[in-house]
Amino acid sequence: MDKNPSRKQQHNLNDEKKVPSITMLADRVLVQVPEIEGERRSRAGILIPATADVSRRLAWALVVVVGPHVRAVKPGNRVLFNPEERHEVDVQGETYIILRERDIHAVANDSVEGATGLYL
């Protein structure tokens, strides 16, 4: 029986999503940015074309694999990072991004049932 939960979580994630068998070193995090196609709208309803250059905008990604010294994130988390501070890599035809844990700005929380979403 494997006593290391991160390895067990990594194995389960590999089974479910066909993640490559990669072991990250030190504080490295392998993430995948979901493909967002087409145009999007701002909160005010302004149409933003897919080809628009949005500088200084942070991006969300899904954590795929983490290194042994990563403490704050785990596989399956959604993280916020600066797209300018990244290293892209292609593995088995899929594009992934390698980040350092210190380059991650935030980790998304799961929704809590029964919560109103209001800040008090």
C-alpha cells in the first residue's frame, strides 16, 4: 500500500485524464491551460475578440503533476499565474506549462455548498 497520498492522487489523475508519466523535480508544477476558443465578453458586456492582445492579464490553469517540494498545490487544483513567466513543453502531442511554485499567484477554492458567496 502506498503511504504517499500525492503519488496516489497523481496515479488516479493519470488514469482519468491520460496525463503523461512525468516526475517533476523540486518545486516545479506541470499545468495545462484549457483551450478557450472564440470571443469572450467582459462583465460590462463588451465583446473581446479572440485575437485581442491582453497584456498583464493573469491566466488560470489546471495542475497536472507537482514536484516533491511543492506544498500549496496538488494535482487537480486550478491555479492563477502570469503567462509571461512560463516554459511551454509538448508531451505526447499535448501542450503543458512548467511553473515554479513561487510563480503561482493563487489557488482556486472549491465552492462550498450553502454559502451565499457574500463577504462579511
